[in-house]
Amino acid sequence: MGQLDQSLDLHQPANLAFDRRRALRRQLSRLILPTVLIVWLVFLSFSSPVFLTANNLFNVTRQVAVIGILALAQLLCLLTGNIDLSIGSYLGLFGALLGGLSLQWGFGPALTVALAVTLAWGLTNGFLVSRGTGISVIITLSTMYVARGITLIYTDGHPFIRFPMPYEFLGAGNVGPVPWSLITLVCVAGLMGFVLRYTAVGRHLYAMGGNREAARVCGIHLTRLTLGVFIGSALLTALASIVLLGRVASAQPNAGVGMELDSIAAVLIGGASVSGGTGGVVGTLIGVFMLGFINNGLNLLGVSGFYQYVFKGLIILLAVMVDTLQRRNS
């Protein structure tokens, strides 16, 4: 017995040293993306005299507000181990419905119908996804094409313009120098942060993504939670569409194309995992602004939009590698 205790004592320092090294690697991996952002911001501040001007910085916040709201919608899904590829296409569909119906019936009835469609959209996605495990990619990929097709059919490929827009201030207005779109994003982020951190719903979202079977055994109603997540995602997408309509003053048939990928990129850069159970509002906002400053900086430097896809892809790849490293060291 004494020999066994002595053997355990000999191994304990080695185990402690290993745990310390693993914890250090985990902490260092968390600093990779923030370091990349800081280096990029410093580089831009010296490379472009326009970058640090108040006008440019507020312009960036106005541009990222839509993606920011979509990223928060995507965060809801990713926390539960799901994904919503339809939000970009549905953003375009909601805008087309609101713009087209406003020309026919006025803003109030148009908004009512568009919100009813939004609830139906979220319920449909949530119900179909709740029927199985790991099928959210296929389901929402299908509904993505459906939404894009309906938008093109309804608009006949032409934008709606000059329709009533009492919400235009959300996309184009300011409170002093601060854009309303930034205020909207901060309010949505604050509300979601409160729900995730201080309510049972937030704890259930993390539990479902962390271990689905354990969450079920603990009494969490997974179907009801999935329905709520996709309804929330649809409602946030509708809000993002309203902000975008206010900014561009027209409902474009191709609105939202590719935004689902930008939202996923922002959430992953912010520390969320595609397997669920990790991520948060602050990290997501960091990811959103990181993408925004990358796009803004490349535009200021005169880099072609074609190369911007390459930079964005490399950043996403780096985020996935960081996530893999953190999971390996956890």
C-alpha cells in the first residue's frame, strides 16, 4: 500500500505540470484572434489616414449592424448544436414582402403579414430540425433555396422602391453622431446577453448544445427549445431586414445573398463552436467588428473585392483551427 501511495506521489507533479501546460496552451489559443485584430487595426491606422476618423468608424458600425443582428440569430442556433443557413435568403424575402405589400396595403398591414410569415418560417424550420439530430444544415439549406426562389418570383427580379418607411431612421438615422443601427444592435445584444447569462432558457441552450442526451434526461424539452431558437432566429432576421431597408431605402431581390456565411464566420471567430455549447454575445460582437474592420480596411487600401473573399476564408479557417486547439486542450 505504501509503495502505491509513493507511486501516486511521484506521478502527481508530472500531472500537475501537464495540466499547467495544457491550461497555458488554452489561454494562448484564446489570444490568437484578438492579437490578429489588434495587429490589423494598428496596421490600418498607419496605412490609411481615413481609418481612424469618426466618420469612417461610425460608417463601419452602420455597415456591420445588419450582420451583427444576423450573427446573434446564428449564435442562438449554434449554441444548441444547430445552424441556420436560411437567414440570408429570408432577410431578402422579408424585405421584399414588406416593401411590396406596403405599396399595396400600407405599412401596418404589410408588417403584420410579414411578421406572420416570419413566425411561420421559424416554426417550419424548428419543427423540421427537431425531427432529427444533425440535420439542421440540410433542412435550412433547403429552406434557403425556397426563400430565395419565392423572393425572385415575387419581385420578378426587380426592386421595390418608394414604399412607406416609418422605420427608416433605424438604418439611416443618428442620435447625435451615433447611428441608430448601432443602438439597435447594442440593445439586441444586451437583451440576448441577459437571457443567456441569467435565465433558465440560456442555461438550457448551453446544456442542449453541450450534451443533448444529458439535457433530455435532465428534463429539458428539446423540441420546444428548438422551436423557440428558430423562431427567435427568424424574428432577429426580420429586424435585420428592417434595418437594412432603412439604410438602402429599397427592397432588393438579391438582398442578403451570402450574409448567412458572414454570420456564421462572425460567430465562429467570436469563439463559438459548430458542435454547440460554447460561445457568447461579447465574442460574437468581436467577430462581427473584426469582419467589418477587415472589409473596411481592404476597401480603404484599394484591395479588390475578389481578394476579400480569400482574406475572409483564411480568418474563418483560423477561427476553426483555434476552436479545435481549445477543444483539444480542454
